[in-house]
Amino acid sequence: MSKRLHSLPQFRGAPLLTLISIFLMMQSLSTDMYVASFPSLATYFNVPASAVQMTLSIFVIGFGTAQLGIGPLSDRFGRRPILLSGLALYLIASILCALSPSIWLLITARLLQALGCCSTFIIGRAIIRDAYAPENGMLVMVRASTWLSLTPLLGPIIGSYFEVWFGWRATFAFHTLVAACLLTAVYLRLPETNANKNPDATNLSGLITNYREVLGTRAFWAYALPGALSYGSIFTFISGASMVLIRVLNLPVTWFGYCFSFGTLGYMLATMLCQRLLKRMNAGAAFRIGTTLSLSAGLLFFGCTITGMHHWTIVVATMFLTFGAHGINSPISQAGAVTPFPTQAGTAAGLSGGMYMVMAFIIGSFVGGTYDGTLYPLATLALVNGILLFICVRVFPELRKKKTDESLG
């Protein structure tokens, strides 16, 4: 098979890979960029850490819930109209976030922002299934994920300086600008990619049928469940790293962005490694490498914590390994979960993405509720997640086959 990637003929005039990469970036842009502002948000609004954590948790709830509807809607009406509507909502919500006078309005605006952001993530994944041949889909996702890694790499640095120079509102003003540019680009350059619209996708009976078919397929669970656990592992640090590094370990705010970005550098490097792995072995074998790395990160963090090695470099090293593991696990999971469903790609993407967000909500609630000014809750969670992820990939026979449909070798 040729190693070059080509979209199907009718889509070759559109900048699909560029747009897909930006679509996937939007979720990370909406979460990673403002985490450096968590301590100052608590001070500015005079609220506890759990209230600030809710601005992230509510985003996760909205993002996860919306996927169950956006996927089927895009299967029925097409990707383009749903995407344009979602971006318009994200634009309005970002303005509300930037102007919020209270923590409760900010929380509400973040919910609306999540609903809009969800459309880019789900439809970006569905477009891969629409526009590329199935044997190329996983490699397209990996390449898009490499570009995606620029957001968690640079976002925390930019967000830290926004916080120091302008305050927390600057990040949401930046979200507004990005949304306006992307909305314009989609309107002008993105064609409709759904050539198999399903008129029954949003009917109750159609929804139930589609959900039953997707959820009843073992191959879906073999990829979606480990992907959700892997996302939970990085969300541990997305939601908890700033409080631990800045308040517990007294790291300067401007340093936080660089430390977080160094951690997420592991994601970028791992997506490049994943491309090589998928050319030499099947997806299951690559998955096992990624999950072994996840477990190693959890063991490192927990071991150093219980032996008294409480230093910011340990946290950053663990982040590097954890995000690196996700750089292998995530593209395989996201592409593998939708590959078996050519006419239900939106539904499959929505369900698997919903699993990601449920896991993130559980993790975020745990991080916010157990914060006690020490490293122990975060270290324990990192270890437990690593163990579960390691086991999960090894119990599905679909991931133990010598050859898989997703193999690119």
C-alpha cells in the first residue's frame, strides 16, 4: 500500500487535513490554555478550588453530552451545517466567558462553549471517515494529532503569559478570535463531506438502532474504552497540575506554562512515533506499547510521592510520560472506534467521545474533591488509571490479533 495519503477524489481540492487538525485542536485550546489561571480565578471571585474546577468539569459535561446529539445530527443533515452552527455558538460563548462578572456566569458560558466546541471535535473525526479510504484513516488521525499537539504544547505557555500580563479574561478573548477565523474558513473552504446522509439518524427508533449496533460491536469497545481511560490519565494533570505545581510546590506562574508544555511535548513526539509504529505493526501491538508507558508513568509518580520525593521535576516528568502514552493511545483509539461504521461515523465518534468526557468528568470531580494541599491524591489517581489502562488493552481479543483491519503495514 502506498504510504502517501490521499482523500477521495471529490474532496481533494479542500484543505481537509489542515481543517481537521484545527478542529481537533479546539478542545485542547478550550481546556489547556486557561489552567494557569485557576489559582487567580479562585482569588478573583473569592471562591474555593472546587468552584473553579467546575468551570472545567461543566465543560466536560457539556462536551460529553453534546456528542450524543451532534454525531447523529451530522449523520442526518450533513457535517457542514452542524459545524457552522457549533462554531457560531462557540464564538458567542467565548465572548460571554471573557465578559463574565461572576464565577456562576463563567460556568454557564463554559457550558455553552463546550456545546459549540464539541461540533468541531466530532465532525473532524467523522470527516476522516467520509473523505479518506478506511485503510488511510488511522494514519490521517495520527498526522492530525501531531499538529494537534501544538495546542497543549504552546497553549499553556501563552495562557500563562496572558494571565501574568493581562489577566484571565485574555484567554477567552483569544478563543473568540480563533472561533471567528475558523468560522470564516469553514464557510469559505469546507465542502459537505457526508455523501451518505441517513434520514433516520435522529429518529428515536433510528437512534436506538444505531446506538445498539455501535455499542454491540466488540471492536468499538476494544478501541473506545482504552481511549477513554487514556484521556482520563492526561485529564488528571489537565485538571490538577496547576494547583499542585503552583500552590503545593510553589512554582512561579510563568514557569507553569513551560512545565506543562514540556509535559505535552511528550504527546507530539509520541504521535510521530505512532506513525512509525503503525507502519511496522498492527494497532493492537502499538496500543500495548502505549499502555505500558501509561503504567510506567503512574508507577513513577506514586513511587516518588510515597518515598518523599516531592519536587516539581517529578510531576513534570510524569506528565511527559503520561502525555506521551496518550500520543500513541489516542489516535489509535479514535480512528479504530469509527472505522467499522461507514454510515454511522458521526454516531460512533459521538459515543466514543462521550466516553472520553464521562471519564474526564469522573477524574475532574475526583481531583477537585480530594485536593488537600499534597501530592498524594493526584499520584494515587495516576497509578490507578495506569493499571486499568494496562489491563484493558490486554483483555480484548480484537487487539491481540496478528493482523487487524487497521494495520497499515
